[in-house]
Amino acid sequence: MRQGIVKYNNILAGLLTEEDNGEYLFEYDETYVQTYPGQFITFQMPVSERPYRSKRLFPFFDGLIPEGWLLNVAAESWKINKNDRMGLLLACCQNAIGAVSVHPVNSEANA
């Protein structure tokens, strides 16, 4: 199981989990839900107390991963398979352009 802390404008927004069965779970942080009920990270995932589940990495998060030559550079630099979308997300999106960033929960466990 791998997890990433999702931040919106450097504020903890939620937790993204790749479960051992290959499914994905995104859950907004309880404090974020109470404090910022209208500031969702994407229109497809409005702020909610209920978790979101998917058999594939949510399209919004997949869209944060670099493409083209930059994807090649990232995959080679970190020795991550281009099909390991969660691995690429955790490695490449800590300083993503835009309001949303994803940070590994435990770097040693994700290595």
C-alpha cells in the first residue's frame, strides 16, 4: 500500500491511497472538509466526507504526471516504470505546477 498526502495551496486537503488490491481511494481530510467545504481539488471530486474509490488512478491525479520527454526523464531518473502511475505521482508531483501537490506519506516504504 502506497499513500500520498494531497495538498491544495499548501494546505492538507486529503489522502490518496493505492491499496494492495490495486484500487485507489481518495479521502478529504476532516479538517479540510469543515474549513474549506467549497474548495475542491477537482470538479469531479467535490469536497465530501465520503471517500472516493476507483479501480484506476483518478484521472485528475493521472493528469498531474509529466508527459512526453519529461516523463522519459522522470522515469529514467527515478528508475520508475512509466506504467507505475502512483510511483510517478509520488516522485514527480511534490512541487507540481498549480495548486495541488502530492507528497509521499513514507518515503522509505514507497522506495
